[in-house]
Amino acid sequence: MSISPERIVGQDLMDIYQKVESGERLTREDGIRLYETKNLTGVGYMANLVRERLHGKKTYYVRNQHINYTNICNKFCKFCSFYAKKGGPDPYEYSIEEVKRRLQWHKDVLLTEIHMVGGINPRLPYQYYLDLIGVVKETLPGVHVKAFTAVEIEQIANKGGVSHEQALRDLIEAGLDSLPGGGIEILSDRVHRELFGRKLDGEGWKSVSRAASKLGLTQYATMLYGHIETTEERVDHFVQLRELQDETKNFVCFTPLSFHPEGTELADVKPLTGDQDLRNIAVSRLMLDNFAHIKSFWIMNTPEVTQASLWYGADDTDGLVHEYEITYKEGDFGNKKQALTYSNMVHMIREVGREPIERDSLYQEIKRTEEELASPQKRGLTPISVTN
């Protein structure tokens, strides 16, 4: 016996359900109501309708490695535990040879994407960034390079004395394939002033995005939530992203990023709950009707919440992820795990009734041969232990 949508969604949200059912765009006011309602199940139910309309049971993952090339940064964002500071992480700056060495750590593991971001280090010259991309392409021919937030692009352009567009042209010529979505955190002038006033503001972030779009560069988008932002500011973030996507059409995926207060200047902020994580994923799926994919980044959300999120609007889990240090290093704050093996990832997705699909960075499905899947090294079944 089927259950009527009204029993799940509730009378208070039926007008929003009818919009979702018909594919009508939700308003700012709708978004606020989705955050404020106590009926998380109803919100998730509607988000899952959209998710399954677009992707059915398919759940995507990628084989990727992260390179965080420096933690020296002159922006001093209050929400960040990554940058070098007194009493905090020791400063580091990878040479090109060190980056090559780190890439070679996983030479026996199939990788399709290298994700590179770092601090805003004023000592690094323009050529360094071009060489960073070059060494990846040289070491791992054919790999997709997703690198540099808009804040880094501004720094690179300033260092080279060129426009955003020219800097992007030079990086593309060196091998840059796409831009990750971080850097702006949340599109709110108030939050920008209070937490990261030295960084690029919202209009600057959009300017970089428009320049990237003009050059046909694929982009991703994010939102950092759970610090000092309001419900209204979260929804405004979605509306602004949606409008920018209407204009540029270059974003392929949106990732809500949960804030972790450990080691930051906001250490007194209460940790997020599963309800908050699932709600942000669900509301983003419902509000961002022109984004094909919604990702649950399992490193920040935990594998368990990510499993639940696959029924609350998310269709992507990110990837196997090696060497991620932005939120925390492995061993910090309760020994949080940084890598999932191939078998772990597939099991995590299948356990909740979804279909695991390996993808590339542009969401094209990847089919592996029997030989590739039979090799434990190539599958990444054995975690690689690295001692610094």
C-alpha cells in the first residue's frame, strides 16, 4: 500500500511539494521554510524525488588525491584550522619536487583527479603555480587537474600582474582542467566582514567565476555552513549561486561543507548534528534546480551521515581521497579517517540501496576492465601508509 505524499510532507509543506512535483523553481521564502520546519523527513522526501528524477539510484564517486601545497596564508580567516600560526600547525611550503614525490606515493593506485588548493602564500611566484600543474601532468599523464579557488586565482593574477582571465588562460595552457568551489565560504557581506575580511568578497568571487566561464572552464561550488551564518544567509547563497549558474552554466556540482570548529578561532561553536548536515544537503538539492549534482563530502559529514544523505538529495560522495589536510590531518581530533578503499566506498553506497558509479571529474561514467578490478594495488584495496 502506497503512502500519500501529504502524510510524509505534511499539510504545511504541500504547496512546496506541488512545486517540486511539477519542477517549478522554489523561492527564497520556500527555502527559509524548508530550513525552519521540524519535518526533516518531509524535506528529505522532496529532495529525494528530485535526486531520483535526475539520477535514479546512481551514486557517483571519483578516484582522487588531494595536494595542499602550502599552509602559509596571509588571510587569517577565523574559521580556519589549516593555516600556520603561533600554537598551531607548523608552516610548510612544498617544492615542485616534493609535490612530485607525493604524487608518486600512489603511483600504483588508479587516480583520475588531482585536487590542489593551498593557503595564500605571498612568497610564491607566478611561475610556481604553472609548474605545480605541469608536474602533475608530467607525473600522471591524463589525470584531471582540479586546482585553485577563486581566492588563489586572485593571488596568482596579482603576483603575475595580469587579469583574472589572463591568469586562467596561462593556467589552462599549463594543464588546468577545472576550478574547485571553495574560497567564498558563504555569499554574505556580513559574514565576510566578520570572519574572512582579508579574502576576496562575493562580487570578486563571482568575477573570477565569470572569467572562468568565458574560457569554458568547468567549475564546482560549495557553501560552508554551521558557523555564524543565518538561515536567511544560507538561502541567499543558494539564490545567488542559482542566478550565477543561469548566467554561466559552468557549474557541475554543489557541495555543502559542514564547519568543524576544532582548532579555529570559533572553537566555542557547537558541532553540527546529523539533522543539520542532512537538512543542508536536502535544501541545497531543492533550491539549486540548475545544478546537476549534489555532493556529500564524507570526510566532513562522516561516512554514516553520507550514507543517509543519499536518500536526502545527494548523488555524489566525492572519492577515495588521499592526503586531505584542510579540515584536519589524520590523527587529529579523534583520529578521523581520510581515505576510503575502493571496497569500502562500494560497500558504503550499496549498503543503503544505491548503485555505485565510478566517474571522472566531469561526471562521465568510467568502466574498469576485469584486469583493473582484479588488481588489489590498482583497486586501492590496501591503504597506503605514508610517514612524513
